[in-house]
Amino acid sequence: MNKLHGMGKCIFCGEKAGLFRSAHPACQAANEAARADLPAALVDAFKDHGEAQPFLDGIPDLTARAHLKTDEITSLLAQGLDQIVDEALDDNVLSAEEEELISEWVHTLNAAYPGIKQTDAVERLVKAALVRNLQEGAPVTGRFSPEGLPFLFQKSEELVWTFSPVQFYQNTTRTEYVGGSHGISVRLTKGVYYRTGAFKGRPVKVDELKLQGTGMLAITTKHVYFWSPNKAFKVPFSKLISLETFEDGIRIQRDGTTTKPQTFSGIDGWFAANLISNLQAAD
């Protein structure tokens, strides 16, 4: 007797789901509900100014029938933390009290779900706290070790932050000729021709952004450093005359009549600009 093919197993509970099915409707519904409920429950519990441990103890009840894996729970908790950090930064300032409370929750959650401290929400929390410390004149160094980095820092400066990978672009100018010429060509020597008559074309300078290298950007208490296999340089804060901010990058301009803007992409533009402007003011 031939076996009937197409009998699938539920991707959630692992039991037989029926012909050509990949999930039990009840399992799928429970999973979708937990995915919506868990981040919201975290936000609500945090807003109630309660402690993190009771919420942590209640996670199994929220996820019991959802068949969520540990990494999935970590991801959902990160979504809730994202909202918490967003609301804390609504006024563009992270207070010391907000940082302390959120950090306590992160520490407790991370004890059960170690991936929490590596999430984007926690990184944004650290960045916002660093900017606040800069504005208040509090210490901002010591988070990174310069050991193993491709830079030669001065003894008088300290590393504040690194970004990698970063794309470095610079404006280059090329000449295009617009128009045309009329007349006849008179041969002067082999391979060389001179066209007589009225040349009606005109040279036009065209600026374009050209990728110069991909590498690492470092910000210290005195300089902006960039390193890539084919390009490396540093720019002192004292030489910066302008700074533009983009969602995913910054553009700096150093003084000098022949210098061209330098653009770095692949970074948190808001954070990098805040670091540089505050460090420059303190330099």
C-alpha cells in the first residue's frame, strides 16, 4: 500500500498538522498573539515603574502556547526596548534617571536572555548617554581599547568611539566638453591631428562623489581618523569648519582653499555629528 505524501508537521509544536499543512491554526494564532503581546507587555510593565524580575518571571505564561525559541523571545524583547528608548528620547535628551532605570531592566533581562545587551536598543541607549555626558562635561572615554586598531593615536588624546565598516567618499572634479567643432583636420605627425576652424564646444567642470575606500572611522578627543587599505588620514577638530549630518552618514569640511568635502556613510549620522560637535567645543 502506498504511503500518502504531503502530511506536514506543525512548525510550532512539531506534531502532525494535516494534509499539506505546515501549522495548526491554533498554534499559529497563539504564536502571532505572543509576538504582539510580549513587546507591548514589556513597555507596559516598564511604564508602571515596576521591577523587571516579576515581568521576567511572567514571560513563560505569555509564551507557553506560542512555542517561541529563546532567540525569538530576545528579538521580541528588543522590540519593546526599542519603544522604551524611543519614548525616552522623544525630547532628544536621555536623563540620568531614565538611563539608570532602563539599564536596570536591561541587566535583569540580559541575565535570562544574554543577547539583549547586543541589541540596537541598548546601543542607542549607550550613545544617548554618551552624548549627555559630553554635554555635561562628564567622562566619555574608556569604552573602547585602542589595542589592535590601525591608528597611531597621540598621547594627549583618548579614543571615544569607532565605526566599522565605513565608506569614505570625496568630491572629485572632471572636465566635460559640451558642444562640438567644425572644420577640417590637418595631419601634423603620425597619430596627431589638429582641427582648424571654430571650436564651439566649452569645457564644463562636473563634481561627482567617488568612493575612495571602505574601512574604519575613529573619533578621539582631538581628531577624526579614517583608515582603509588604500587610504588613511586624520582631521584635527581645530581644522573643521563645517559638518553636515545625514541619516546614515556625515560630511566634514576642513579649512583650506583647495580642500574638498569628505563624506562618510554607513554610520549613525546623528550620533557621529553630536560626538564631533561636542568634542570640538570641549577641545
